[in-house]
Amino acid sequence: MSRKTTVVALALLLALASAGCGGDRDALTIYSGRTQNLIGPLLEKFNKDTGIAIDVKYGDSAELALLLDEEGERTPADIFLSQSPGATGFLAGKGRLGQLDAAVLDKVDARFRNAAGRWVGISGRQRVLVYNSEEVSQAELPNSVLELTDDRFAGKVAIAPSNGSFQDFVTAMRQLEGEEATEAWLKEMVANKPRTYANNNAIVEAVSRGEVEMGLVNHYYNYRFQQESPGTPSRNHSFAGDDVGALVIPSTASVLVGTDKTDEATRFLSFLLTEESQRYFSDQTFEYPLVAGVPAASGLPPLASLRSPDYDVDALGGGLERTVELIRTSGFNGV
Amino acid sequence: MASTASERRRGPARPRPRRRPAPAPLAAVSALVACLFATPLAYLAVRGLTEGGTLAAWTSAATLGPLARTLLLGVSVAAASAVLGTALAWLVARTDLPGRRAARLLLPLPLVMPSFIAAFALLAAFAPGGLLEGLLEPLGVDRLPAFEGFWGALYVLTLFTYPYVYLPVVARLGQLPASLEESARLLGRGPAAVFRTVVAPQAAGAVWAGTLLVFLYTISDFGAVQLLRYETLTSSIYTSRVFDRTGALAQSLLLGVLAVAVVAAERSATRGARPGRLAAGARSLRVPLGRWRGPAVALVAGVVGLALVAPVGVLAFWAGRGLVAGSTRAGALVSDAGGLALPAVHTATMAVLAALVAVAAVLPVAYLTVRHASRLAGAANAVIVGGFALPGLVVALALAFWTLQAPWPLAALYQTQALLVFAYVVHFGSQALRAAQVAVAAVPSRLDDAARTLGAGRLRRLRTVELPLATPGLLAGAGLVLLSTMKELPATLLLAPPGFETLATRIWNATEDAFLADASLAALSLLALSGILTWFLVVRHGNAPT
């Protein structure tokens, strides 16, 4: 390739690259901790239905929250979608989230929205115990997550201590079972030699290989693994409905303070809570719809049948510093 | 650097390069470049001051334990990669190794595997209950040892970082004149002795250049250590990044300070090392391997097998399974791989731009650091090279912080491709600088002096004498930046314009949701694209006949 053709090729590539992206200043800008697979089709539909253009930046919920904090008032973002209430609570604590419309908030059960109106849950994921059905029989599995400290589970339980959902679960436990009981449980778990993993995926993968018998994860990962690899022996086990281990954690939507697109943002949040959008979550992403009257995916215990622990969901964000410290001082490695 | 010491004792006496004071324009440009590269460190310092508590965090047990593990892993991986990368480069560049043309293309490629997917694939392959265990079961192996912790991280990181050593060394060896080795062989020395006494001293600068990069990469890596459960500073930063900002900022700053100190110490230790000898266009020698041919082929095949074939095999298995099963999900790659075309174009464009800009930006600094003695040179070198140890997340947050504070024309760059390319250059410019320093040092100043005597101006000498001779080394540097940029994830996610997808972000998207088949297809595309670009930009120009 001569120098000239190289330059021409580069210029062409650059033109192609810049043509391929938005940067539309009038568009509704969304920072999404939910991946494209989980939300992309809904965004396209919203755009088609309303004609409102959307610019979306996908990323890790916690890292997007850090970016939003760093951007401050100059942020181009109008909306923040988060996989976990923890990252949302961090931004709410920094005063970065605006008050939501009451009509939007009221669509969702009070358990799954912010009491101060800073965020609303759009879908739910349940904490479960994933287990290898070739190594363990269902009868041996406990009804309560608190029983995992028993000797018979020594060395058999996988945990992802640095994972946001595990941390949300520990925060809920602090509220439901008390600070001391939680600390005692964490220390007994460490003494029971759990195997620590990087994240939910790594746990489900290790359980399906048989490297470890069971692990604490969110419910929908195993559905994906079973779709990709139908023969996998990994199965979900739900703890009893009133157990803290069976916590349902909402993924959240919020609006940034200082957006000049409040109306569009409110329309978007309402759109996420329509029956049709909620059905998308139950049918396509195996999550719990949070709006009353929309049934959960087949094979899932219905949300209403779960006496989902009645915790103060706001503290999931606010109380996380203490949770992380507690997990760390209990002796989990990798935290 | 032991080889330098022994080289001094043994080598024929040659005058040390004269270090002239730096011309003002060169110093000014270098200072500007260094300031731009210092933006992440400056951000950490500013934030550390405003948040406070830095010193307390540095001396807490939560920092010291991970710090010790970080250093242990960094030094171990650097040593292992130095040995492996140098051996492979010598086999490819200087011996009659069968299949070296293929090896030349394949050996740099492990560098492009994003560690978060490569480690995941290797776990699925080698961990207990994995694919390999399934293959070995008929042979009576029923439980493989655990694949994790220090040894797992050492193994995975060495396999994915040795190209940092291999690439500059292979470029250097391709330029060595054959005469010295021929003389050594005529004196009856075997391949090993020729390597030790002739090749190693000449390649030492390149080996050292790559080894430092491996060390810096290792202490900044997050994906592999997290999956393999070895707690280092980066995994600690990751855990506390949101809920313990003070701790995360302090630990990031510690990582940066550590890196800058190591780079500065390395520079003062190797100052005065002689530049290599070079004879452009000289036919390079092929050492016949003789009875070592078998083991040599086994080594190269083993490395390619473990670092490339094994993870690619796992990815191909997942992709194939997904393609057979199909998917009804909207936008699934297994049913419509066309979704990869635009991300592939984005990836290639950004990587080529970042590579070119990085080489252009660091070239003045390379001249300053190699040819001129000055404090500025030392500081610029430490800041640019040391910055490589900072995690991509820190680079991204720093650039967001500074860009949005800046006045209008600069602030308008926020979340544009231009800022993204800048982020890549700041993040990976160290790789181009190290390679450029080796390349510039290899140009004998005698040639420059001769051209000057003949009345050639500074720029003309640069264009007609120095750049042509330095080109293979500069291309090796560009290649390193290119491969690193293609797989970069955290800064890409945060700084790319909304909707701007690369292959790395597609892999991440699919991995997050456990769509293994989609992740595998995107990862295989990334690998293929890297192979094509490496061949076009680096191997083809590598000026060593094969």
C-alpha cells in the first residue's frame, strides 16, 4: 500500500466512524448500567412510538455512577438506569438525582421505589442459591440462607463478595436481622471456607462445571446458561419466601438533576412501566415485572407469592459504605 | 541490568554517545507532551488532596497486603515474560526454526485477548470439571488441580503479556548485523553461546523496554486477577471505587507513584548503556538449531497452543454451540453476525489513529531521553511510562474531570472520538515511547554526525537518515499501542460518544449477560481483525527476511 492509499483509507475509515455515531444534542441522553441486550429493544420501541431521539451510553452501573459524579452539573446525561440500587443510592446521596413524577412512582409497589421519590424500580431480580443437580440433591438444600454456615456446607458455597447484588443482600440482612447477627453470619461464613468468585457469571459457570456445589447469585443468570447450554446441571433453588436470602432487588431508573428534558424523561419512565414494557422484562430477560398485574415468566415463583422481605430499600444505597466495610473486616478475600 | 555490566567488560571499547544540551523546540514539545500525559496523575493528586485521608489509606492493612501481592505478581510476571519473550523472538528472528513465518504472525496475537474474556475461557478450559478434564477423563485423569490464585494469575498474565517483550526484541534482532554472530560461530561457539555472548547484550535494551511494560501492565491488570481470585491493589480499588472513594483514590495514586518511581529508578540504572550497533540492510544470520530444533518447535507450539489455541478453541466451541442453536433474541449475533461490522470498523479506526498519534507524540520525547541529558527528559519519561500502570477507569475519570473543567473549545471535545483517541494515547503511549527509545538508540550517532558534516539540516537528517533506520522499532511500538487499544474496555465505555460501539464493548455487553456465544463471536472477530492489522502494519514491514 502506498502512502497515499494509506492516507485515503484512513480518512475513509474516520468518516465512516464518525457517521456511525450520534452526538445529537437534542436527543434524550441515557447512561445505562443495564446492557444493550437487556434494554436496547425497548429503547428502539420508545423512539419509534414517540419520535424522541435517544443517545445511550452503556457501561457498568457503578462506573457510570462515578462518571456522573465526576461530570457533576455539566453531565450530558438526562437519565440513569442502574442494575443495582447501590449505585443509584450513591448518586442520590450526592444530590445528583431529581424528584420523579408522582404518577410514575405510584405505578410501582412502595417496596421497590425510593421513599423520597429519587428513583423507581423497573424490574426485579431474586437472590437464589444456584446448585449442581448432579452433585447435590434438592432435599439437602437449606430453607434459609442463614443455614449456609452449617458444617455440612463447609467448602461448598460460592460467593462473589465484590458483586453489587451480594452487597445489596448484606445491606438488607443488616436491616432485617440486625448489625450483630449479620456480622456474626459473615464471620461464620468465612470460617466455613466459602469459595469466592469474581461475579455471578463466574459462579454459575463454576457450579455447572462441578468445581463448587452451590453459590449465591441472582436468579436470571442460570436461565441464560441453560439457554446457551441446555445440558447444564445447574439449577436455581429459592429460599423460603420470608427469608432474607430470597430478597428481590430492583433495577432502577432515575432522572439527573438539571436536565432540560424533564417531560421527555418522564415519558420515558412511564413507558418503561407500561404493561407492554413490563412484559418485555418477564418474557425476554427473565426478570420480575414490578407493575401490578403483569405475570412473571413461567417457571418463576410469582412475585406476590414471595413474602419478599419487607426492607427499607433506600438504605440499600445509603448504607453500603458500612456494608462493604463489614464484608471486608469479616475476612472475605477479594473485597 | 546484568547483561550491560558484562557487556561493558567484554565489548570492544567504543565512545559513549555524546549528550548535547537539548534544543529549545525539542524541550518545549517534550514538556507539553509530558504535561498531557500527566493528566491522570494530576487528577489523582487533586482529588486526593480534596478528599484527604491519603496517607492513612496508604499505611492501612487493607492497602499493604494487596500492595505486597501486587509487587510479587508484577516482578514474577515480568521475569517470566522477559525469558519467554526473548527466547521466542530469538527463535523467530535468528534461527532456522521451521514455520517461523506463521509464528511471526501468531506470536504477537495473545496481546489482543482482553484479559476478562481470556481468563474466563481459560478457566472453562483448564479448571476442575472443565473441557480439558473432559478430554483427559478417558486417560484416567479425573480431577485437575485448582486453577487460581498467584500461580493461575502468573500463568495467565505471562501468556498474555510476553508479546510486550517479544515485539521490540524481534524488531531489534531483525536489524542486528550478522557479522558478529558469524565471527562467534567461526570461533566454534554453539547457538547457546552465540546467544549469550553476542545476541543478548545487543538485545538487552529492547528486552528491558518490554519487561518494564509487562511489570506495569501486570500491576494495572484487573480482569485476570479478579477472575483468578488473587487480590491485588487493582481488585481492591475496584471493590472500593464507589463506596470508599478516599481509599480507591489513595490506592490509585499509590499505584501511580509506585510506577513512576520504578520507571525513574530503571532509567537511572540503565543510563549510559551503550546504544546497539546497527547496519541497515545487512543480511541477518540464521543459526541452525540442529538437535535443538525439536524442543524449539515444541516451545513455540506450546506457547501458541496455550495462549492462543486453547482460549480460541473454547471461544469457537461456545460460538459454534450458539450458532447451531440459533437465537430468537433481537440483535443476537449468532443469528445476525452483521452487527459486528460497524463495531469492527470503529475498533480498527480508533486503534490505528491511537497508534499513529501515540508514536508521533512520543517521538520528540524519545529523542530527548536518548540523545540529551536533562532533568526534563527523566521526568517526561517517568510520567509517560509510569502512567501505564493506572487502570483505564482512572484515566477515563481523569479526562472527564479535566475536559469538563476546561474552557469551551476543549470542553466540546467531551465524549467525542477525538477525546477517546487522546485517552488511548495517554493510556498506552508508554508502549510507543519504550519502543521508540530502543529504535532511536539503535541509530548510531556517527551516521548523524556524518550527515551533519555533509551539511544536511536537522530535519533533513531526521527524514533521510534517522527515521528510515528507526522505522521497524517505531512500527513495533505502534503495533503494541494498536493491539492494546483494540481490547481496551473501561475508558472506551465511559468516554466514547453515546452509541459508539467497539468490538470490546460488544464482548463486554454479551459477557455481562452470559451470552457466551455472542461474546465468543465478537472476541474471535477482534482476534481476526488484530491479526490482519498486525500483519499489515508490523509484520510486513518488519524488514527481516523470513
